Amino acid sequence: MKKNISILFIFVFLQVFSQKEDLKDQVLISFDITSLKISYEKVISNKITSNLGLGIGAGYYNVDNNVNHKIGMSIVNIPIVVSQNNKYYYNREKRQNDNKSIENNSGNYIGLKFRFNTGTESTDLSPHNSLLSEINWGLQRDLGHNWIFNFSIGIGYLSDFDTNNQNIIPTIGLLFGYNFL
């Protein structure tokens, strides 16, 4: 009887304190290189999430095929940012087997990201209405106490709707966020 209770206790202890491989929905407030936003990351499958974000930040302008970032000059002219980031996590099971954290959806991923920025004015050097579509490789790590770090590099296709210019550009992402769930 004592042996059965001991085995049951060990089983319950391992279930309660072991990490689960499952991805989890997240509600984040985050800041990255060019924006401050709030987002919702929804689990689509056991390896895929989709993150929809809304915020404010730097916009783009693409004049004569030169791509630049531009921050609005007054609080009423700061561009609105709408983003969608789909991530396919490919190494979470290995991280778990190596006793590395998988909390807050930690893992490496291949991503497909879309970011729309509103324009602010109609001058050539102000942020324009633009869409950046990118494919990237990234990693997301748990920093503890619901804080996350996310880094990505990739290649993107920028469409400036005000000038009708398009460019293929390298992309880099560096994000810190707080998960409310």
C-alpha cells in the first residue's frame, strides 16, 4: 500500500511540476525596434501560433527605391501599426528533452509576418501607407516573470502605397514583451 501511495505521489508531483510541451495563448504588451503594441497570440496547432497586434510606431517611406524608417513628428501624426505574425515552432520537444525552458512559447521558429503602417502626411519624407511582408527565422525566450524576448532575421517585400514603389529588404526584429496570461 505504501508503495502504491509513493508511486501515486511521484506521478502527481511530476505532472504538477513538469513543463508541458503545449503552446499557450498569450496577450502581450510589447515594444520592439520600431513600435509599441498590444497583441494576441492564438495557438493554431501544437506547433503553430498566429499573433495579431495593434500599436503605434515608426512608419516607412520608399522614395526612389530607398527605404527609410520615419517616426511621426507630433503625437497626432504617429503612424498606426497593424501586424500579423504566424510562427511555426520546430524545436520545442528538443528544448524540453534538454531541460530548457519552453515557458511563454519559448523555441525557435520559421515565421511569416505582415505589417501595415498608416501614413501621416503627404510629403515624400513622412511615413507612408505601407505593407511589409516578410519570411523570417526567429527565436523566442522566456525571461521569467511573464517577460519574453524575441529575435528574428529575414527578408521582406515592402510596398509603399503612396509612391507605388516596392523593394526587397533585409529585416531584423528585436522585441521585449510582457504576457498577461
